[in-house]
Amino acid sequence: MTNSARRLPWSLLLVPAAAGIPAGILWWLLAPGGLNLVTRDPALASGTVPLVWLPRDLTLAGILVLAGCLLAVFLADGRRADPQAALLTGLAGALAGSVLAWGTGVFAGRLLEPAVDASANASIAFSLRAWPVLLLWPAATAMSVFVLELFGGAGRKPREKGTEQAGANSPVK
């Protein structure tokens, strides 16, 4: 193997990880208990109402699934020298992005919201109750890459060695 084929695609680790920061801010902007731009219902503006907790987690889940599908489009483009390394690096970046999205959203909640008394329940403050939500970005990425490769690969003909030139597979008339 050449040295260039062994290099990890660091951009596939760093870009999804960095994308977690705007995803976390978006989570705080949209979710009930945060700025609540989706419902704008004043009854759901406070985390003291337990009905807020599930939609708050589901908002982050939707953002992470969308991010996973977008990342999969870049991973399944077929132009990578080592697609397995690219996939694993992208999945690690997705996991790091999920953690950063969670941390950024919680930080935005603490920074931009008035102080709340969360002594009765920690979920009163802007937080995440369902920790497995953080696995949705890498899971959506893996599933989407699988589906894109499955259906995208069905229309491709396998490459033979030495036939990379255009027209090499055309029949002779």
C-alpha cells in the first residue's frame, strides 16, 4: 500500500465534530425548554413541565438523524482511496459531533436562560434525558451509507483490472 492510501481522511473526523456546535445551538433554538422556536407555546417554554422533556430530546434526535443522512452522502460518493477508513473516521466524527451538539446545547441553555432551580429534577434545566439519542448521528450515517451503497452499487458494473480507460468495457462491433 502506498503512503497516501494509509492516510486517514481527517476532514471526515473534524468536519462532523465541528458541525456539532451549530447543531447544538440549533437544538437549543428549536426545542421546547430552550428558545422554543418550533411551538412558541409559552406553556412549553419552561423545563418545569414534564411534557417538555420528550419533545426536547426528540428535537435533538431529529437534528442528529438529519446530520447523519447528510454525512452519509459524502461518505458514499465512491471517490475515496480507502472507503472503510473513511467510513470509520466519519463515524467517529459523527459521535464526536453528537457529544459536541449535546454539550453546546446544554451550555447555551445555561448561558442564555435565566437560572432555574433544578433541585427537584435535573431535567428542569435544559438537558438531555435519553442518552442513546447521542448514538443516532453515527447510526443514521451507517444505515444511510449502507442503503446508498446497496442501491447505488446495484447499477454499477464491477471494475476489472486494467479497464479504467473510458470505453474499455464496450463490446467490439
